[in-house]
Amino acid sequence: MPALTNFGKETYTYGQMAGQIAKYHILFAEAGINKGDKIAIYARNSAEWVIAYFATLTYDAVTVPFLPDFIPAAVAELGSFSECKLVIADDIAIKGLNEDEKYIKQLESTKGFAGILNIKDLSVYHATDKVLAATCETLDEHYTKKYPAGLTAADVNYYPVERDLEAIVEISFTSGTTSATSKGVVLPARSLSANLEFGFRVIPASVGGHVFAILPMAHMFGQAFDVLFTMSSGCHLFVMPGKPTPARLLGGLATVKPFMFLTVPLIIEKIFKSKVFPATRKFPAKLLLKIPGLDRIVLNKIKKSLLNAFGNSFTTGVIIGGAALNREVEDLLKRMKFPYTVGYGMTECGPIISYRDKAEYAKYSCGANVGSVDIRIDSSNPYRVLGEIQVKGDATMLGYYKNEEATSAAFTSDGWLRTGDMGLFDRKGNLYIKGRCKNMILTASGQNIYPEEIEDKINNLPYVVESLVVGRKNAIVALVVADYEAGKKDGLDEKSLEKLIDENVLALNPELAAYSKIGYTEIRREQFEKTPKQSIRRFMYS
């Protein structure tokens, strides 16, 4: 039965996947890797990434996944810092590590470091131990010797005894900088187990069902549900290489026809800006959308077009996470009754915190308690007074690797994990996020401003790619990335475009509270630097 496909290329069956995992286990054993040792995966999304991940997980090693956009210097430092004894990498990552000999030397500083394997063919790129190099060259012989009759179902029994749920299974670094600034989230087996149980409980997966993966597999959202859940459910996972531009993405979805699709708001918003909004803002669609009854004609047409573009095979639908969804986009999704839902999580919970099925999902919320953690709002009235969202339960991390200070700061005195997000509940238990605690702008008069709410309005304006609202010298400033290409197509020169954006942004002020009015705008060409989950790195622009 097919398990994994590099979209447009090779496919691995579940049997072939098990065979590759068995070969990894032979290599690990020969290289002196023991249970609990750390193994790094530094590669782009691929079917081979999934196999390497399951190989480390089922060997009882600790997986240390690095995002492919981490720079080689950071991987070398963080790999050494986390004491990785083996690195599994793809060609591009290996090329990066080979740019400076100090990168390899830094990795070799870990006692017992075995070397670097190529994720594609399990060949050895660099071996500290001659045994590893020799084993790689004769791997097929080792495999045949261990499984003379071939690999059977009886051989695929990774946990013959109950596993210690407190055992560390993964260290996930939150950024690709240095050991001094990047926090390694230490996840126990119970965290992955709680997320997997959640998936089995609420997502109606089917054996052989198609899933199309575009999220970074080294990030917990994609890893937990595109990888761990789908493979544990007997699904067929198609992995998309490269950047998911709207055109490439929609082409892939139409081909694969997935029953569910995990994504982040940025992807959905790009599709709407390029494909949906232009159609709804033209006559007669714009007029019809304002007339009750007749609006269904336009909405049903858009919905049908979108469903066809997404493969028209949804049972679970589109699951959105990682950041807040633009309200104009969500309004239209809800009006057309499109099958979508928005969840909420964080790496420190591996990741899921809240979720609701598409049929029960409340607009603008991020779901409700899913049972893997308890949720509380740290305020005098969690239904009316904003407070920090805090969680506690099986899914939560053990702490940050070799960072007691950060670990202590992450938990309250009574053991609840601080999410750093501000939120409220409604009476049905739905959770609403209002912004990040650290993003909040405190005015001179003591008023609290949550910039995300203003940015949501700005991002709906014509010719705006994205925006960031910051507080500077007693003024609220809107940093706006302009779409100069779109303006040029519409006959606007640069100065006219910038003037129009500035006027449109300042025209929002009547809709804002007096203390949160925008003082002035700054127009930018370059998009903001972003995290792996496509959130803006705000600290760079304050």
C-alpha cells in the first residue's frame, strides 16, 4: 500500500518505508548510537525526511529536527549544544555544512559523534568512525544477513514493552540563531502521544486517504499532523517540495485530492488576494453580494470553484493554524460555508491546544479545549477581561534544553505553562486570541493596544502586502509593505501608490479608539522577516 510520495516523483509503500527504517536502525546500532542519544535531521521536506523521522523515533533516539532555512553555522552550534551524535542531511544542507570546515569540527566536538548521513540514499558524507563508513558501503549485506527471508510484519514491532511516557523524544529549536538565544523545546513521549490521540479522536482519517503536505516537517504543526498522524492512520502522504506558491499549490491539490489540508493563514490569504477578492470586487458580483438571496449565487460559485481547486475531496477540510486568519477572508469563508476550521497551538505543547471540527467552529475563534491540555485565562473574568492563556496537561513540554532560567519563566508558580498570548472565552468554551502579551503597546495614558487588530484592517486595503503596527515616541506607526507590481499594472506610479496607501491607512482612524489612532505610515518594499510558521519577527522592527 502506498505510504509516501515525493509529489511528481517516487513513491514508497509502507513495506518499503519499514525496510528503510530497518536499514537506519542497523546504521544507528553499528555507529554506536544508543537509546536516548540525539540524532539531528537537517533537510527539506521529502518522503525521505518522514522515513528518517520515524527511524529515529522508533529507535528510541531523540530527534533534533532543524528547519532547512537554518543557516549552517547555527545548525553546527545547536547540534553541538544539544549533543547530537549523528546528522541526517540532504544535499543542500550538506553543501552548506561543507562551506566552512569549522562547522564539521564543531559537530565533532560532541563525544561519540558518528558522522553525517545523506538522507536520500543513506550514504555517508562524513564519518568520524570508520565503522559507520564501512557499514554504509555494505548496508545491503547487513540487511540481508539480519533479514534473510526479507522483512516481515512480525519484524515491525517497535515497542514490545510499554514505553516510558516521560522519556524525551524530541528537542525542537524555536529559531535558527545560536544556543544563547534559541530555545530547545524538550518534548516527552506523552506530548506526541496526546497529540496523536487527539487526531484519532477528532479527525476522521481513512486508510489510504490522501494528504498533501506543504508545512515544514521540522515544525511541530506539520510534523504532528501531516507526518505522525497520517502515517499512524494508514494514509497516503504526498510531500510538496519547494515554496508553495498559489499556482503550484493549487495544481498539486487538484492532482492529489486530499481529504484534509493543513496550512497557515498566509497561504489562504494569498489565494484569496490573487484568485477570490478580484472576482468579488467586480460588477456584478460586488452588487449581488449585497443582496440577500442573490448573494448565494456568487457565494456558491466561488465555493464550487475553490473546492475544485482544492481537489473537491474534503471530508475533514482545511485546517488553519500558526497565526490569526484575516477577518475579511474568514467572513467570506464562513458566508460561503467552506469546510474550514482554525486551531491553536505552540511548539511547547507539541503543538495542539484548541480545536473544533468545521461543523462546530465559531468564527474568529481558534476552537475550544481538545482534552490534551487544560486551558485557563489569567484574569478576573475570563469571559470579559483579557488575560494570558495558560495551559497544563499531558501535551506540555518538560522545559527548555539546558536553560533552567527560561524554563522557570515559562511556568507559573502553580505549574501552568504561559503561552504569551492574550485571550478570552465565550460561554460555549470557544477561545479567542486577541494578541501577544509582548506585542501589546502600552500608551503613555496607560491604555493597552493590541496591534494585530489594527493590522488586520490595514491588510485588507488595496495594494497592501502586509503590515506591522508599532509604538514609537508616543505615536502609533503603521509599517506597510506595498504591492508596487500590482500598482504598476493598474497605472499607478510609485509616488501615487504610496500616497494612496497612506491616505487609506489614515482613513481607518475613525474606526479605531482614540488612544489607538495611527499617527503616520512608513511604506516599505521588502517584506518582513518571518518565523518558520510565517509570523513576523516583530522585535526587528520595534
